[in-house]
Amino acid sequence: GKRLSEQSGIPWHAVIAHRGDSFDAPESTRPAYLLARALGADYLELDLQRTKDGQLVAFHDDTLKRTTNVEEVFPERADDPISSFTLAELKQLDAGSWFNERYPARARSSYKGLKILTLDEVRSIAEGGDNHPGLYIETKVPKQFPGIEADLKAYLETHHWMGDQALQAPKNFDQKSHVGVAFTPGRVVLQTFEKSSLVNLQQQMPEVPKILLLWLGDGYIPADESIRKGEDESAADFYAREQVASQQAYADWLDFAKSNGAVGVGPSAVQSEHDGKFSSQFSYMDLAKRWMVDMSHEKGLLVHLYTVDQPQDFRTYSNRGVDGFFTNHTSALLQFYGRP
Ligand code: G3P
Ligand code: CA
């Protein structure tokens, strides 16, 4: 996949800091993104949502309960979606203390009271410092946010992360602050699980590389009776039939991605160890078996795998040829790739 990677302007063996360095600091907060940047991640990953007053923010879950004190601050609204809160309301929440309670060994008093970040704040972190990570932006539950792809395009253009001006350093480039750093192709990557959002992203930003995320339930093993084991069917016959169905479904998935402008796919990995930190209901799915990685490459698609933190898993999947990982543990992946 190295050639494919270079064609898209995406670093090969990409280190994608999943919600920042979310192993060491509360996910999607300033210290998580600052740590990922300082360590040398290629990309800061974020999940894009939109507030009631139209602000783009970096937040993963559908509700605020797991990673903020919403139940204290807005007890009546703890189950409400992000889209029902204004940015000012979100900024009242403590998005760091949960981490200290959940991970005492990695707790820090400075994590208390951390704020939810806007896309603008994550962008300015990416532009600051000595390293220049890109942004790897997921449109999250985009059906909740009609038009969010156009909002994102407008935002990226305004800040020169895409468009003609993005390909060269602005005249006022400041060597010291790195404000105005030259944005190269591949500096921003767009990702989504939703086929409809991929279509919208492609329509809005055809020149920006896109990744279709893959998960079970959207076609891999079709949830249809035809692949259930028949009572009189031998296990061998069933598995043979299932394999054919799976290969066809996977091929269909890849073909959809390819024909709608994606440069790659983001399948889920099986993790050999999991501490229950993240929503892990799909972590048993290995959607990057060797034949799947091979098929993706044969169709000209990159493979970025989510979400992998353990050295033995980096090894297993790298041996199958995947081109990069979403990881919570930036330093572990950099070490695996032999980067300082
Ligand atoms: O974006 C890749 C990976 O982050 C997808 O899963 O649920 O962590 O956004 P999730
Ligand atoms: Ca994500």
C-alpha cells in the first residue's frame, strides 16, 4: 500500500491519534491533542458534531454522560444529544474528571475541569508547536446534522486547510509560531461510517482524501437467512457458503467506497486486550483478515485499521499489510514503527 499512500498524500504507516493521545489524557481534550502532537502523530483524529447554535465540536458519543458531568450540570438533559446543547452550555461541562476516576494510574489534577473542544481549537493545536499533524475528521452520526459536510468544507476553506491556497505556505507564514504552515494534500483526511455522508463529502470536497469506515451490520456478513446454517447442512458446507457471501459483501463494500471517491477503508480490528475504555461492542470483529487487506489493495484502496493499542496487534495486522492505525496510544504505535 505504500504507493497508494503516496498517491493520496497520506503518510504510509500512518499514526492516527484516536481522539488524541487518549491513553494518557481524557479523550478529545486539549492535553490529549497536545500530547499526540508533541509525540509526533501524523494525524489528530476527531469526531465531528454540531451544537444547537451551529458550532462544530470534537466529541465522540451521542450523549454527554460517559465523559462529562452533564448529570450534575444539566440533570434533566443528560440523555439529550449534543445537537440540543449550545456551545456555551457544553463549555460549562467538565470533560476531564471522568478520566481520573476511571484511570487512577494516569490521573492528573490538571485534567479536572477540561473543556469540550471546538474544531477550531483542535485545528489551532494542529497548527501550533514544532510538529504539524494533520486532521483526520469523522462525520459522526451525520444524519443528525444535515449539511454538516458543507459546513466543514466552508470551515476548512476559510482556514486554508483546503482549496488553492492550501497547497502553498501563505505569505505571512510565521516560522516561529508555525501559523500559516503549508497544507499539503493529505494533510486533512475525511472519514465516515455512513455511506450517505461519504457521498456528501465527495460532492463537497472531491479533492480531499476520504476513508469509508467499515463495521458489521452494514453489509459485511449480510444479516439474511441465506447465510444461516441449515439444520441439515454440514458445518463445512455452511462455512464455505458463508465465505462466498462474505467475500461478495466485502467486495461490494469496497466497490461502493471506491466508486464514491474514497482512497481507502477503515475496518475494525480485533484487539487482543481491551480494558473496556471505549465502546467496544464491535471489537470482536476482524474486518481486516488477510484476504480483506489483499482485496482492498487489489482494488486500489488503503487500509487504516481501528482502534489498535497493543504491540502484538500492531504486529499481526502489519504483517497482513495494513497501511496505518487509529490508536489511543500514540507512543506505542510510534515505537512499533520505529519512529523516535
Ligand atoms: O474513526 C475511526 C474510529 O474512531 C471509529 O470508531 O467509534 O471510535 O469513532 P469510533
Ligand atoms: Ca472516530
